Amino acid sequence: RDSRAEAAVLEYDWVVGYLAAAPDCVEKMVIAINGQFPSPTIHAVEGDTLVVKLKNNLPTEGVSIHWHGIRQRGTPFYDGSAFVSQCPINPGETFTYKFVVDRAGTYFYHGHLAMQRVAGLFGSLIVSLPSGKTEPFSYDGDLSVLLSDWYHKSIYQQELGLSSIPFQFVGEPQSLLIQGRGKYNCSLDLPPGGSAATSSPDCLQCNATNPACAPFVLPVQPGKTYRLRIGSMATLSSLNFKIENHNLTVVAADGRYVEPFVVDNLDVYSGQSYSVLLTANQDPTRNYWVGVNVRGRKPATPTGLAILQYLPNSEHLLPPTPAPTGPVWNDFAVSLAQAQKYSAKKGLESAPPTTSHKLIIFLMTQNIINGYTRWAVNNISQVPSATPLLAAFKFKLWNAFDQTPPPRRPPQYTNNKHFDIFATPNPNTTHASLGNGVYVSKLGEVVDIVIQNTNTLVPNNSEIHPWHFHGHDFWVLGYGEGVFDPRNSTKTYNLVNPPLRNTVAVFPYGWVAIRFIADNPGVWPFHCHVEPHLFVGMGTVFAEGIHKLPHIPSQTLGCGLTKPTRW
Ligand SMILES: O=C1O[C@H]([C@@H](O)CO)C(O)=C1O
């Protein structure tokens, strides 16, 4: 652990490039930083300034890096979402991110252009308290695991399928990874009655003698307590994390303190981070499985495994027990009950304003638009603008994006609520259109957003969507089942100690309500963190304080209407 008392400037020289790697024993192409997958972990201290000089060595594509969970106060142009805060960094170009990490916690960074995150372009950003400040819990050591799901199909083939008629969805991942390591299940590849000799080349690489197949190891001293940081950069999967025989005490979520509570398995949605306390208080003569399973979608991916190693046992001492399983994948009541256990830590986190200035209701629908399968929010399916929206606001380039404000209510609602979210097929799936309008708030405005789930185009199917906000933490006021009713549902809100987060899951056929203060001048994406959903339009953009936008560095410009006009 870094234990400096004073903030420092930390400088990094990074090169983004393609790498042949075998995260689950099978060699594929990943997008890596400095030849590493996952990308290097950053360890910083609260108040530090990070200066990341990023060279794009990808020969055929631009890139940008989003600093997930970092609020970027005063530096909205370094938020890293392509076509919102900056132009993509072209092949061969170098771009320097410079920003302050103003709050201790567990964060991430990842590619934010098309589906580059899915190709492995992500890493952990861990911010510790300076040595003079203490956490509201104690521990002997700090451990961290970054969870993800992994596909054998390239992101380019995935993007092709998503943007084709007929639509070809990415489907379930081949493997689940813990800190970038997993093991592909060859037997899934075998034809009925087939043998290893007839299986695919992928499968042949995946055998016990291949060192790339060794699981990630978490070493612990018997009797000690560890702070374990758990985060998910999954493409699609909602994950459940479990350590055999061990309870976990949850103490923080998304870099904010929560009232501690004990679980024996933890739901982790893409874009979320947690700190849990883990005490090595079990039989020390053996090691234990750490297991990750898929929730919310019918699993077709084997459990991802790592090893909790009780020192001085060998890390090769395999646990004698079967791989851990989580709750049944479609027991959404269990997921909801766990989500409702979170509350803000008393005395350390603020309560929300008791009222809001406006309410926005988002209805998420899956649609057919000109033959293409696309997600929409209030009938608008998001497409990027060629001009970064931040620059469009700053330089008043009003031709750069749709000037019609996007709807604050689902056009499908009558009397605010009489929309049948359970209807199959969804009756309004042909009314959506492409767009890139922006929800503009006044500086300091208190805004409520309710995200309402529906049935997808598949009969009797509604899915989990983790929504992530850039530039803000928000209060999670409450969850509900069925259709949100502005007159009654608000009565169930927790306005006393709701948790602060930057990513929240919306459960099938339900809604979630959040409140935020629009106090960070900038232009900020708010979107589903399931990458193939964002890719086909499941996102929105918010802006505030547009009269107070800071000067924009020229390195963020150069595309769309921000092209230089003189030679
Ligand atoms: O966006 C998605 O599309 C498919 C399905 O709804 C249509 O093929 C699926 O499972 C998603 O999550």
C-alpha cells in the first residue's frame, strides 16, 4: 500500500497495441497497454495528479481511455469518451491525460470507443487514503481482483453481427476471467460423441500442461483480515462472486463507504466496484476456490475460478471441493434483496437533497429501426456525433448534434404510467429513431432519473442493465417492480441514507430511481455498461454548466466540425 502523506504527480508512458495473449489458455488478440493484459494497475493516493501519456500503436483504429468513477471536476475534456469529451486518438498519435484523483476508492479505466473494452482494454485504478487519514474499518492487507467475461470472436466480428440484418447478438461469453485469467471449457467444443482429437484448435491449446491455464492466486496469512477490492469490467454478464466457506463484509461500493453488511456471495454488475473484508479464519491446511458465476442470463459459461491460498500451502494445492455456485441465475428477488442492502455510511457520506427540481423517466426498449435491431431510451437510439459534444457546446457548433431536446418522458406513457412493459411483442418497437440529443441541466439543479425496464423483443424476457454515469456519483433512492408511478412509487424512496454510486443495475421488469446534483460543468455520458447494448444505442448524454465550461485543450479536437480550418 502506498502510504504517502502528500499528494504527488504520477507520470505514465503508455503504448496501446495489439497483443497475442491467452487469457483463458486459448491464444487470441487483445488490445493491451504496454504489452499487458489486463492493462497495468495504477496505485495512487487521494489528491494525486495522474499524467498519462498515451501513444496509439493500433495501426487501423483510433482509441480513447475513460477513467471510470473519476469525476474529472474541472477537466471534463479528459473523461475519455470518444466523440463526447474528445476526438479519438488516431493511429500513431500521442495524447496526454492529466487529472486529479480526488477521492480514495476502487476505480477503473477502459477503452471508450466502439467495443474496445471487450478486447481487453481495461485496468484497475486504486486510490488510497494519504497516510494521515484512516478508513472506517481495519485490515492487515490489501488484495484486488478485476472480473471480466471473455469472447473468442473478435470485437470486429461482434460489431459486424450487431450492425447486420439479420441482427446477430454476441451471445454468452466463452470464459469468465479473474484478474485476466480463466480456463476455456474444451468439452463445450466437442461434437456429440467427439473426442479431443476432433475438437477445435482452440480446444487443443487448453490442457492441463499449458501454463497459461493456471488460475490467479490470492495469497493470505491464516488469521489475518484483508481488504479485497472486487470490480467488474464484464462485456455482458452480471457476475456473482463467492469464496468457498468465507463470508465477506461489504464496506464500500463504487468508491463510497457503505454501512457494513455480511454476505456469502456478492453480485457485481459491469462497471461496479466493491471493497469487502475477508478474514482467513478457516482450516489453514487447505486452499479454497474463489468462484465467479453468471447471473441474470441463462448461463452457458463455466464458473471462473481463482485460488485463495492459505500460506504456507503451495499455490498448486488444489481445493478438494467442487467449484462454488452462486444463487440460481434467474432468482431476481435474491439480486434485488442484495441491492437493497446498501446504505451510505453514517457520518461519512452525505444525504441527498430532500426534493428535486425535475424528474426524467427513461423507458428502455429494444426496437427494429430500418431493419436493424437497436436499443432506445424514450424512443431515441443513440448514435455518436462526429464532433465531440463538449467541443460542440463550448464552440456553439449547433449543427454537430440534434438540437431537439430528447424526451423527458417515454412517449409510450399515457397518464405517466399506462404502458404495458410486459407486452410481447413490445407494441412500440417500431417508433424509435436514431439520435444524439443532449439532456441539459442548469448548474446546481437536482435531477431525478427513473430508469424503467421492459420486455425485450424476445417473448417473456427482460434483462439486467447496469447504468453508469460519467462525472457524477448519484444517490440510489429506490428500486421497484413493475411500472414506476410518479404519484406513489416515490413514497418508497430512501431519502435518509441512500448509497452513493456511479453504476446501478436495473432489474428485469422493474425500475430504479436515482438523484444527482448537476454541479460538474461538462458533458457526461449516462449509459448501459453492457457494451453490445451501448454499441446499438442504449445511451444518453447529459450536460450542465455549459456557460462555465473550461478552456478545452486542442489535443482533444480535430475531428468533425472541430477540424482545423486553416493549413
Ligand atoms: O441486446 C440483446 O439482444 C439479444 C436478444 O434480445 C435479441 O437477439 C440479447 O439477449 C440482448 O441482450
